[in-house]
Amino acid sequence: MRRLSVLLLTALMGLAFCGVAEAQKAGLKISIGRSDVDLANRTIYFKLNKPAETAELKAYDLDGNLVGEQIETYQGAAAGKRLSISWPFLSGDPDNFRIELKVTDVNEYWASFEIVHFYGLIPHEEVVFESGKSEIRPSEAPKLDAALPLIVEMLRKFQRFSTQLTYSLYIAGHTDTVGSAADNAQLSLDRARAIARYFQEGGLKKEKISIFIRGFGESSLAVPTKDNVDELRNRRADYIISNFPPAMPGTGSWIAIQK
């Protein structure tokens, strides 16, 4: 029998946890941190402050369809013991899903929370900059104009699925290996900033979305080359909408342009 529903409300990286104050009344608490959610291995680790009996996991796609589920039994595992539950490969889009996890103790109290993972890469035609420069030429503007409605469309799709989360546009600039690594890092950052400013002026200032930029220079090549190789495919930018900072190889950190 269900004796009391307990939900916890907080935010954790790309994760959303929902809840009410009844947790204090029941005395049931779930402990979970950033490193406890292993998306790559599809496993969640957690601790319960009461002996744990079961955990039930359900995963849904952006359309609300059930795409995976799992039940684990802990047989009264001691309070404070690190527990885990894994889920199978999800059918559909592996980058966009919502997970509901319900954990029940031996007294049939239960706590539940949800984990939301959104990640969308915007397809686009690359802006061609003049060598060593970051200004967007008028001839290149139509490429950004074409990408802008795709950004808004994906943002709307994510917002329809969950209104509790904050979504961000991440613009990552990249260069080839011509020139010094330091110069390329700065150049790619300047170009990412120019693209971000263009999107802001094109309408994103009015949207409920944060914008972050980062210059990767030659540290994240699409096509591996030796030094001082003029490779067009490495001179590019990524436009990503997500509710968590994308993990990409390279130094530096994401810089906020719009919050």
C-alpha cells in the first residue's frame, strides 16, 4: 500500500528533481549528486536514509511515449547504502528523454523524482569568415538567418516537454591548425561571439534562453591533421540547445552572453 508520496525539488546539471515538503514529515530522503547519474552507462546511484525495498524506473521520449522501464529489488538494504538502478538502451532518440524514478522503503513510503536530458544539435551551413577575422560579412548572413528559426523550433519543442528547466544555446567555435594554438583559440571565441550577437539581434534576446560561447580553436578537430594544415572542414561552429553544458574536449569554459 502506498502510505505517502514524497517528491524532492532541486536542480542538478541537466537533471530536474520534483517535490513537496512532505519529505520532512515522512523522514524519507534521497541523496544524489552530479556524479551519481552516469548517463553513458545508463545508471543512477543514490542513497536512502531508510532501509530500501524497491526502485521503479520509467523512461519517456519527447512525445511522452514509454521507451524503457526497469525494476530493482533491494530487500531492505541498510539505510545509507549506495544503491543503483540501470536501464536498457532506450528506443528512439537517446539524447532526449525524461526518466521517472520511484524508490520505496520497507515501510511502503516512497520518494520519486525525474531526470530530464535534452540535447539538440542544430543543422546549419557554416559561416565563412575572412582569414584571421571574426566579422560576419553580409554575404554570409543568410546562413545564420536560416539557422535561427531552427533554433527557435527546437527550443519550443523542449519547452513543451518541460517548462521547469532552463534551456541554453551553446555556440562552439573551431579553427584549423594554421597559426598558433593561442591565436586560434581567441579567433574561434571571437567568431562564436559574433554568431551569438547576430542571433541575439535576430530575435533570441526576446526568447527565454541563455546563450553561451566557447572557443576551442584547433583542440577539437573534425578532421585530424598535422600542424599548419588549411582544412575547411575544421573551420566550423556547433549550435547546441541543451539543459546542461555539452561535454567537449578542449580547454577553457563556457562564457555567458545572455542569461
